[in-house]
Amino acid sequence: MYNQVLLGLPDKERDYLYSRLTFIELATHEILNEMDCAIEQVYFMNSGLASVLNVMRDGKSVEVGLTGKEGFVGLPLLGGFRSSPMRVIVQVGGSAFRLSSGELVKALRKCGTLEKRLQRYAQVLGIQAAQVAACNRLHEVDERLARWLLMSQDRLGSDLIGLTQEFLAHMLGTRRSSVTVAASILQKAGLIRYSRGQVKIVNRKGLEAASCECYATLVERAARWEQESG
């Protein structure tokens, strides 16, 4: 088990919760929560990567958050809401621990540490969404791509990220041609290698330098909150 929300729970909460979890494999492009639809299942990500998408009426979408082994899918239930305001889709296949929404509601009444961790994660994801929205409006595509790759690597723990340029364009809210140019800039600088739908990060420090300020801001905020929470 790698999910950071579940790791280290008190014995009583762990015993209650683990017997109710179902381990599942997640396929690329699998939808975990659909926008404006009832949340039937929640997911503690164990590996892989899921995108939180804001979907417009014309069907266009842009990524406002990323969730990996640090996180959880189904946060609206914490506030008593039954539907999702966003689409959450698996971007890189992996695995998760699934729980029904009804079982989660019961667990929150019994598991105080779990509830606190999920509330904290909701705050982290909220800050991420605000930062990414500003990033998409203010920064160049190559800077945004560098930021996105760094965030993805943090969650996957791998230098290899399997993605097509078309999907990256959807994630970054830009044209595919713009992603091609941005990837070329990073590749010519010796920071990444891109071929056949797969990105390999070859110079992590260089990629951090090429990213806009948003990546460092998110990392610093998470570290500060971690210290404040004790």
C-alpha cells in the first residue's frame, strides 16, 4: 500500500477501514467521477495518475488538478454533497483502493484521523486548482508543460510519463501544435526526451529551472502546511 492518506492510520481506524476497501486496477482514460453525476464510489489512489478536469458546455476541458498516491477521489462527500463538480479521469494507469460512498460516510463518523487527513487534502487540492488556473492564464506553454511534468513525476515516482501530445493539449488547455513547440523547446534544452507518446525526464533540476514559479509555490505551500500541522 502506497496511498499516503491511508498509511499510518491508527490501528482501530485501519482495521475498520481496510476490511471494507477493494483493491482495483485503473485503466488509462477510465472516469472515476463524472461531472454533475452522483458519486457512487471513492478512490484512494495507490499508483498511477488522475486528472481533475473542468468541463465546459461545449465539451472542452482543462485540467485544474492532479491526484496520485498522495490523494483521494471523492472529496465533495466530505461536505455532504452527493455529486462531483468536476470530471476525474485516469491519465496514467495504476491502482487504487475503492470504497462505496455510503461506506465512506460511515467511516468518517468513526475515523477521526481519516477525516482530518481528507479535509487537509481537500485544502491542498483547492490551492493546487487556484495556482493551476493562474498558471494557465499567465505563463507560457513550455513553462506550464515543465510544471506539469514535475507535478506528474512527484506523484508517479518515475522518469517516464506515458502521454500523447493530444492529451497534453487537453490537460494544458491549449492547441496540440503549441504542445509540440513547447515539448521541442524542453527537448532541445536537454531536459526531456519525447517519442511515441512517452516523455522521459532526463534533467530534473533543469526542468525545475525551466518551470514557472507555480511548481515551487505549490511545493513550498505543501511543506509549510505540513510543518504547521505537526
